[in-house]
Amino acid sequence: AQSVTQPDIHITVSEGASLELRCNYSYGATPYLFWYVQSPGQGLQLLLKYFSGDTLVQGIKGFEAEFKRSQSSFNLRKPSVHWSDAAEYFCAVNNTDKLIFGTGTRLQVFP
Amino acid sequence: DTGVSQDPRHKITKRGQNVTFRCDPISEHNRLYWYRQTLGQGPEFLTYFQNEAQLEKSRLLSDRFSAERPKGSFSTLEIQRTEQGDSAMYLCASSSGQGILYEQYFGPGTRLTVT
């Protein structure tokens, strides 16, 4: 069955530090992968997506993610975190038009 | 474009009561999705519509749940005889086309608390 695993429930970084959020997927075919961000009181916002082609994808707010088929991973990265990046981050994989989400990683940013 | 809106934003109800939530998608989006998100979990798919047709329902959607999209515009999700386990955030999303290539835009959600 298709699934997404986000091993880190909670991550704390200092403002200006680099960030990597992990995501592993289980999917039989070529996956379509997504990263969403959810801030308190706000809906989920799409950061970036991978469908095919270049395995390094760029998204909004300075985020990027790298698809590694051999590791079944799609990790999210940002070189320098801002305090406004504090939120919950969800990785998701498609399953015939609907999304399967991981359990999320809560990012806390210290000044 | 005002985005996806949901009403109410918060609902507190007593066990056994019926509740109804409304979702207004982005104008002219023909796909509408419902997801449920419990504390500490990611959203889980419940059901989706293509225009007014309900195309798929998750096993999570028990007989107490019903969703409609009567004119292919707004949608309602009704829960009958609510249980404490129904307490969750109910998210609505819409997209402009068929298939996963079309981005799903999410609303802010309706938080349901069953006491």
C-alpha cells in the first residue's frame, strides 16, 4: 500500500541555520510527490512538487527538495531558515488523484 | 480569487448531535475534495467530487457521513449522531482539473469538537 513516512515529529533550528526535513515514501509506480506547509489557522499551502525530470525541484519561499528513487526519499531543504518558517510540514504522495500525507514535522525556529 | 472557504471554522457539539459543514471552492474549480486531520496526524482522504458527481469515498467515511455537491459548486459534509472520535479538523480542497497534475488548494478547515 502507498504510504509516506516523516521520521521527525519535531525539529528545532536557529534562525539562519540550514534545514532538512526527511520524507520516505512507499509507492509501486513512479510517484508524484509534494511538500505542503500548514501554519496555525491557515490552510495547507503547496511548497513544491515532483512529477518527473530533474530530481532537484525548486519551490516557493526558498525551499527545494531532492527526489532520490534509490532511497525512496524526497527530503525538503532550505539553506537559511527564517522565523516565519515555523510551521508544520507535510510530505505527500499521489494515489490516483488523491493525496496520501505523512504525519508531519513541526518546525520550531529560535531567534 | 478568494480561495477556498469553509464554514464554520469551529464547531462544538454534543455527542449524538448532527453537524453540517460547508465548503466553497475556488470559482470554476470542478474538483472538490474532503480530508480529515486528527491531532498529530496528516490529512486523510475522505471523498471527492468531479462537478456534482461523487467519484470516490474512503473507508473512513462511515454510514454516518454524507457529502453532497448539488450544483457542482459548494459542497456540504454532514455527520449524523456524532461520536467523540469524530473530533478532528475537516479540510476541503479544490482543483481546476482532473488528475494529480492539478494543484489542490486547501481551505482553512473546520475544527469539530465533540463533547
